[in-house]
Amino acid sequence: MSGSKYLVHGVVVITLFAVSYYIVTNSGRKTTVISVPKESIEAESMRPESRSSSMPQIVDNQASFAIFTNGTFRVFTATMYHNLSPDVFIEANNPHLIQIKKDGLTWNDFFSTLPLKLTRDCLTTGTGQTFCSGSKDTLKFYINATRYEDALNNKINQSDKLLITYGNETEEQIQKQLDKLNSQ
């Protein structure tokens, strides 16, 4: 009986110590209360996309891309491009095939993980070369062979194929680039 008495006393002492520690460490924190009008909450809950889980859905999708600058096919075999994000990445064995692990990601989300800079008007490669739309040459985007001015903001869907091409290509040259993308 005396052994269990010490055990109970020990549990009480440890509990008191833990509660005291919690009170001391959290006493300096400030709490901010944000008031949101009830109408805003009700309107948000009526939107179809709000009814689903707010947590990103885990997926195992693939898409592909190709970049051409002045007719030159860009390759991404350098290790500096591989496996840079757990959500969307390329691998060494096929660096034009994108592995997508989280639903809802855009092309911009993918390219922002790579050591390059891409906007709708300019591409700056990982080696520092810059290709910007101007009077002679333009940066163009095609998703599944359809031209998109704002392709970077499009969600990446399963089996999508994105062509990014810079230059002054003819329709025939662009078709050859699309064929190369489709053959990967």
C-alpha cells in the first residue's frame, strides 16, 4: 500500500509541475480574435468548392512539358532540377515527366520549384539566359496543343502536355515541337 501511495503522490507532483509549466510558458502569449460577419461565413459555405475538404487531396498524377528557345530543345538532366518539392517534381530518369502528388497545383506552382524564372512574357533559364517577348520573338504557351496566354495559372491535370516555345516559329515548326512533346 505504501508503494502505491508514493506512486499517487508522484503522479500528482508531476501533474502540478506540468500545469505550472504550461501556465508560465503561455502567460506571455497574446490572443487575437477576428470577427467575421455571419453573412460572409454563410456565403462561403454555399460555394461548391467550399463544401469539399479544405485539405489538399493527395494524388499520383503525371503531366509533361517541353521548352524550346529559338528552336533548341531544352533538357533538364542536371541534378539541380530534380526532386525539389514533395508536391510536384521531375526525376532524373525522365526529366520532362512531372510527378504531381497534390491536387490543385498550377503550372506556376511547378515552375516556381525549379531554379529558373518563368512569367507569361519572360523565361530566365537555370544558367541565366533570358528570353523575353519583344517585337521579333515571343514566348508562347500551349497546353494539349491549344495556345494559352495565361497557361501558368492553369491547374496541372493528369496527362496534360505543356509546350513553352520562344522565338519566331512558323505553325509547322510549332507542330514539330508539339510532336516532340507528345513522343516523350
